[in-house]
Amino acid sequence: MTTGQQAKESRRHKDRALPGPTMRAIVQEGYGSAADVLHEARVPRPDISENEVLVKVRAAGLDRGTWHIATGLPYALRPVYGFKAPRKPVPGLDLAGTVEAVGAKVTRFAVGDHVFGSGRGAFAEYAAARENQLALKPANITFEQAAVVPVSACTALIALRAGGIDPGQDQPARGQRVLVSGASGGVGSYVVQFAKAAGAEVTGVASAAKVEMVRALGADRVIDYTTQDFLDGTEQYDVIIDIAGNPSVSRLRRSLTPSGTAVITGGEEGGTWTGSMDRQLRALAVSPFIRQRLTMIVGTQNAPDLEYLAGLLEARTITPVIDRTYPLAQVPDAMRYFDAGKVRGKVAITL
């Protein structure tokens, strides 16, 4: 019997020994490539606290944070995730589904409600989520569409607010020029839509294969970064939302107006130890001494933002872009596709 067969046999014996209700889930017991560390297993259904909701998951979304947890990169975040393996063995944050049970202090939801938001262990048949990280799913969108909204769209909102643009106001960015790197990705696809709806003149940055997709989202201009240096200083922008690139702080400043703002979130080319964190910290260190504003953000999800997004989805002001869907058992394949950098918008996991 091979090592892989022994591991599978061990998991089958472990599954049979589990007490109480169980469920199908993707489980991660270490860090590494998706093929090596992710596998399907039966695990106990999660318990919920008095402020939590148990969601029967209909769809989940794959986001960059989940990729970081699978790979354990950058190493600087291991104290948060877990040193040798994730503290939470079932990955996944974004989810959409039906309320199965509610905690004693939950007041916003009832059994049977269709909800979307962020939970713990979304790559499973059931997931626990805090009441304040959920909202009712609009009836006019699918579970798959709802599941790819929470992490990416909330991060996009926070990024634009950090840039001085609040999409909740009436045309707050009228006349402003906004550059979005990584415009075809999960966060970027929402930033483009929010910024355009806010009245900005939007320039998106993407590869040649994704230019038309970004233009369809509403971008006024799209730059193919493989053939053009989008930060060469010939164009200046009031706001730069730097999501997918890894430009130096000096190059960002060169393409900002004298009082412009650059918001850094993401960037995967900074090495295995710190990722892009060192660049973000350098930007924060420089910012107090110049007229331009350089800042970074950390994405979070909360009920007010999710309810705001639900309204935009219902009004079709924004549209989730789903590149591919994968069944739960094929999460490792979904992760490999995501890691290859080919995704346009988001990837959904269906149950």
C-alpha cells in the first residue's frame, strides 16, 4: 500500500469514529501546494456560539486570503494562521446559503433565511458565521453570485474609502482620475465598478487576455501591463488602488498628482517572508513627510457593508464576475487555477 493510500485509509477509519453529526468538508493539515495539503473528508459539524449562525452552504468563494492560508505564505503571517498548520483545518471565508440554526442572541436572522457573508470553514456543507458578518441574500442573484461578493467587494469598498472616495455618497468622485492595478481580479473588478458608479474616470490595468473584460466592467481606459508601463509618469492620477502589482513606492508617487493618494492592498511578488508587507510599511513611513498620501488597508467584512452591497446587487449597480465554478471535491483544482493567475473576476465553489 502506498503512502497516499495509507493516508486515505487512515482518514476513512477516522471518519467512521467521529461522534455526532458529520459533514463533507475540504480539510487542510499542513502548508504547501493545493494538491498536497487539501483533501475531502468527513468532519464534525461546527458548533455555534450565542452570536453565531449555522449556515448550510450552497456556494463558497475562493479569495486570495484563502490561498495565503493554504500555502502558509508569507511566513510573517504564520503567527496568525498557525506555525506548522492552520489553526482552523477547514479553509474558506466567503459563503452563501440557508440558515440552519441560530444562536440564542441572534436577532437578525431566522432558520430558512438565505444569507451571504463570511464564515469559518466555508469549504464544507455547513459553516458557522457571526451574525455581524452576514446579510440577507438578494432574491435576484444566485447563491454562486452572492458567494463571490463578501471578501473582495468589502475590500474594494475599504480601498476606495481609504482613497477618499465613499461609494455610498452621490457621485463623490466626479472629475477624479482613478487607476486600478489588478483590475481583472476579485477585488479589482469591484473597485472598477464602484469607482465608475461614483463618477470617476477609471483606468484599469490588466493583461492582454483580460482587457475586454475590464472594459466591460465600465473602465474608461484599459492598459495592458505586458506592453506598457502604466506607472511611467506620463499620466497622473488622483487615486491609485494598487492591488496586483509590486511597484516601488517611488514609482507610485511618480504617477500620483501632487496631492493624490495611493492605496496598497495585495501584491504577491515581495518574497516568501514578508510578501508585499515591506513595501506597504515603507509607504506608511514616507507618507507623513510628503504632500501625497500613501496608505495600506486590511480587508474586513461587517453587516452594514454587506447590507449596502446587497442593495447594489439587487439594483444591479454591481455585477459579480464568475470565471469558473467547481464542485466541493475539486477545490484543489480550483486553487491551482487561481494560483496560475488566469482568473477573470472570481471562482465559486458549489455544493
